[in-house]
Amino acid sequence: MKYWSQTYIPTLKESPADAEIASHKLLLRAGLVRKLGGGLYTFMPAGLRVMQKISQLCREEMDREGAIELAMPFIHPVDNWVDGPRWSAAREIMYRVDHAGAGKGRSKEPEFVLGPTHEEVITPLVKSEITSYRDLPKNFYQIGTKFRNEIRPRYGLMRAREFVMKDAYSFDATDEAASASYHKMKRAYLAFFTRCGLKTIAVEADTGVMGGSFSHEFMVPAPVGDDDIVYCDESGYSANREKATSGLVPADLADAAPVGATEEFATPGIVTIAALAAAGVPADQQFKTLVYMGDGKPFLVILRGCDDLEEAKLGALGFQLWRPATPEEIEPVMGAKPGSLGAVKGTIKNPEALAGIFADQAIRLIGNGTTGANKDGFHLRHVNVTRDLAITKFGDFRTVRAGEPDPKSGQPLKIARAIEVGHIFKLGTKYSEKFGAVYTDDQKQSHPMVMGCYGIGISRTLQAVIEQSNDADGIVWPWQVAPWQVLVVNLDPQDAAASDLCKKLALAAEAAGADVLVDDRAERPGVKFKDADLIGLPLRLTVGGKGLKEGIFEMKWRTSKDVRKIPIADAETTIA
Ligand code: ATP
Ligand code: MG
Ligand code: MG
Ligand code: MG
């Protein structure tokens, strides 16, 4: 039992101006966190309790599937990363640790970096520890701080520079065994998120810079999410945007960002015209094409419903064609020549011809646009890339509008924004080969271990729970992750009878397995009730005032408006 006066829960009436989304506002207003700087937060006592609870649920589910907890350093020798398979891709997000001896690493980088994740540490560790098939499989995990130099930290804990992650790494002798480890983790994740009271969708994801053979992301559907998921309730298909559009991306262009594009627009799907044609993209009114020849650089963009897009603005998008197309090439396809302003609008008249010209080209395909400029210039976020552009299946390219049928099930594909709270990869042998993490089999043959890696954003999960579970008055904590489950509100903290009854109720609730907070502050009832709703503990018991004189106390669930009056004599039985 904890008395409010003996802990510190600094609730706020107003939300600080820089908090944009509901969960970020509530984190601050309910006194769970305080900001130190962009993407850097102090966990206040109640926030820390939630973190510890979520961590514990995660630990239990990992342990249940046989994963083994350890703790690795946060500071890594830079050479671990330089020797790893993704230094060039990962270095941008890493904080380097400067100190007197800096610059001595082989890479001429500072000697140390702050760990953004731990493959580069665990793989050499396992290499030196495990040599025989007899010691496999192993899955090691930790729950700890990660550091990433995010370009745009935002939304509180959602995208922070320093955050808490559970990361696990599995090592198996065979590919089959690695798949089994992967599926155990998938099961653990589903169990974990369910216990957190969080509705998630597991979507197929691209393996991207991690390499590896397959991957799922655990997504919380929410309008404020940074990711798009494409799914179909009927067929069960679900994928993130990158995965849904991959297979169309020539490998060497997968990482290429459009020249001059702003961040919001840096990752539209890239497709080849050949892929479009091969997939039978209809050449009718659906697709408007626009060829931009400005700046001496030709760009070709296929748009839908963007008749009024102004070519000058398009230049800002940086749509770059990988090989220049000449007006003569374009004319037969478009039925029009690029105009003096360098733009052609029209429909694709001859997709085969287009495919012929651009067979080896990559173009950037964007969806239905509400493109436009305002006084500040051209804002790319007005282009709605994936809302209307979905690819039904990996390798099976079609463009569809959200809400149009999915040919497979005949049911509409849905596209939604989502928050990535977890991510699992079957890595294969990319890291084990690079670091020489090999084992010998029973024939004394040596093989690289087959790895998997598995992350959960613990601190992001905390905020995602709030984002998914709140109302106009405050947070509505799911039972398992609430900082305390029961709030006993003492309306008369000066009154010995009220205080005694509060204590009695609190002890009864504790005996029944709940964590209890007693609001013993000398505040007006109105303040206490507002704060009770704001901090959102699942069950509220109110003692004092008229009720106490009448021999009752009140019981109210945060999810309901009903207030039950309970005779004091029935207190213990009711709470148990
Ligand atoms: P994102 O796509 O949001 O940048 P990520 O794919 O880079 O995340 P992973 O490397 O897959 O993240 O890390 C595992 C988990 O760590 C993510 O699923 C997410 O929940 C969490 N995470 C990643 N970056 C951050 C961050 N900056 N702040 C808080 N949590 C994060
Ligand atoms: Mg990231
Ligand atoms: Mg991601
Ligand atoms: Mg990820």
C-alpha cells in the first residue's frame, strides 16, 4: 500500500504545449514522465512502476518460452560495429562516445558507441562461449536502455533518443530449429501484448537492413502511428507498407531516397514499369501520368487523380528517373509531348510501349494525391502515398484503393496507420558468419549458427497502451499494467474513522492481490476525483463525507459510470 503523500505523482491540469497526441499529453498530465530534452525522459515514480510491470510481464513470457535473461553493456567498443555486417547503415543512428582517448578505434571513429541494439555484442559473445551442437539452442534476452540518434524524436516515449527495449537473440543449429525458435518468440509476443491489454496485429515485415529471411512486426493500429499496415480481415493477409510493396523494388534501389525529398516522402514504393505492366496494371483512366522534364532531369511519376498537380511543385519531390527519357520516347505512350514547362498530363495509352522504354527503369509510384502547396511552399505530406496504394500480396503487384476488393478473398483491403511495438526477425547466418559464431555437429563438422533477433519497445509499449486506452478524463489503465490497481480516495484524511476505513479497504484489496494507492492528500474532493480519472487506476474506492456517516463507501470502476454504494460491514467480502 502506498500513500499518495508518500510518493510523488505530479498531476497537471493542462498539458504542456509541445505534447501533440493524447498519450503524450496524458503521460505528462498524469505525472508519469518529465522531459529532459528532445527524446529524453525521466520516469517519475508512477511511470517507473508501469515500466517495471510491463518489463515483468515481458520477462515472464520470455522465460516461459525458454529464453535466458542476461545484461550486456550499453557502451560498445566501436570495433564490434565496424566488424559487423551493417556498420555503414547503422552508424548514422549511433551516438559516439567522445572521451580523452577518442579516435583510437581502427575506424578512426571514437572508441565507443552507445548501443542502439545488440547483435554486434551478443554474436561475438556466443562465438566465444558456445562451440558444440550440444549447447544449442540458446536464446538470450535482456531488458535495457537503447540509444538512437533519431532525426526527429517525437510523441514522447514513442520515438525517443533513449528508450527501453527487450531484445532477444536466438542461436540454433539448423534452419528448422531456428524457425521453431522464431515461432516461440512470436507466441511469446502475442501473449505479452495481450497481457498488457494491448490489441496488436502481427504483420509481415521486410527484413531490410537486418538481412535475414523473414520477419513480423507487431503493430498497434492508431492514427498517430508512424507506419502503415495493409491487411484483409477475411484472407488474414497483413503486411507493413514496405513488405506489401517489396519484391517490386530492385535491390540496388531499395535504399535510394528520392533526391530532394523530405523525410515524410522518403520511402514511397519504388516499382519498375516492367513490373507494372507485367502485373497487368490497367491502362485506363485510373492512372494519370506526369512526366517532368524540369531542371534538365526527367522525372516520371504515375499518379492517380492528380490532375491539378503542378509540375513546378513536382520538382520538389525529386522524382528521379534512373535513365533519362526523351520527349520522343514519351510521346507515343502519352499521346502528348512534354510542354514547355516540362510537364505532360494524360493517361497511359500504351503500357506495353511504356514498359518497353522503361523496362530497366525504376520509377517512384505514388498514390492518389491531395498534393498541394500552401504559403510556405510545397508540403509533401499532402501526398497520400499509401492510403490509396496498396499491394495485395508480396510479389503479386496490383494497385488498389483502400476499400476496393482484394482479389483473393473478394473482400476489401484495409490500410491503417499503426505503431510498431515489436519486431521479430529470422536472421539466418548473416551475423554468425561475419563474426565466426560456429558450432561443431556430431560428425565434428563446423557450421554457422542460425540466428533470430527479437525486439519489443517496452517504453513505446507503455505509451501505446495509453494511446489505445484513454478517454476525455484521462488514462484508463488495463489491470495488469496499471501503476496501482486500486485507488482508495480518502475524502476526510483528518478524520480517524475515514483513515481507518481506508486502511482496512486497502489491506483487503492487497490481500486480494491488488496494488493499492491511497489518496490521503489534503485536497478538495473535486480535485481528487479529477486526478483519480486522470491517473486512471482501474478501481476506485471512495471513503468519507456523507457516505461515511451513512455507513457506506463507494466503489467505481474506471471503465464505467456506475457508482456502487457498499455498506461498510460488507467491505471485506465485496473487495475479496
Ligand atoms: P521504427 O520503425 O519505429 O523506427 P525500428 O524498426 O527502427 O522502429 P527496431 O530496430 O525493430 O525498431 O527495434 C525494436 C523495437 O524497439 C521497435 O519495434 C520499437 O517498438 C522500439 N523502438 C525502436 N526505436 C524506438 C525509439 N526511437 N523510441 C522508442 N522505441 C523504439
Ligand atoms: Mg527506427
Ligand atoms: Mg520499423
Ligand atoms: Mg523494426
